[in-house]
Amino acid sequence: MPHIEFNGKKYELNEEGFLTHPEEWNKDIAILLAKQEEGIEELTEAHWAVINYIRQYYLENKLAPMVRKICQNTGIQLKGIYDLFPSGPAQGACKLAGLPKPDGCV
């Protein structure tokens, strides 16, 4: 199984680069996943707004939010979400937020 290493600890990833154990997520892992899995060199304040919203929503509801909710609650338009996360909100943003891969579209 693929993995990433950070501070001497291995974090398991599935075949698409999502954390196998979402409870192990932290901001340093998000930064590492951004660089290694998504090709994003720096997470901006806008990235964190999306990541933090998605993560909080997941912790409260046990599922990823629909993209419409992400846009409404972060103030970032859909095009802006795709500019921040070129692989999209389900693939990129959810991955960096430490969520399991969503079953459907977010």
C-alpha cells in the first residue's frame, strides 16, 4: 500500500492518494499531500478556508459537503475552487482535508 512519511511516521494512502486513516490527519500532512499528491506548492488562506470547512463539515456529518455548500460557506466561487484545487473539490480538496474519497460528487 502506498504511504507518505513525515517526522518519522508512515501514513498509509489508498491507491488514489487519500489517507487510509482520516483520524491521523493534521495540517502538516495536508501540506505534504498538497505538494506530493496534488502539485500545490503553497497552501494559501483560501486553500485553508476550503480545507477547514470541508474537514469541519465531515467531522459533524460524516460525509463531504456538496460543492454548493463549500462555495456558500467560504465565499469562493466554483471557478475559484477549481483554481485552488485543479483536480477538483472531491479529488483535491477532500484529499488535503484528510477525508476518505467521497462516494459521489461534492
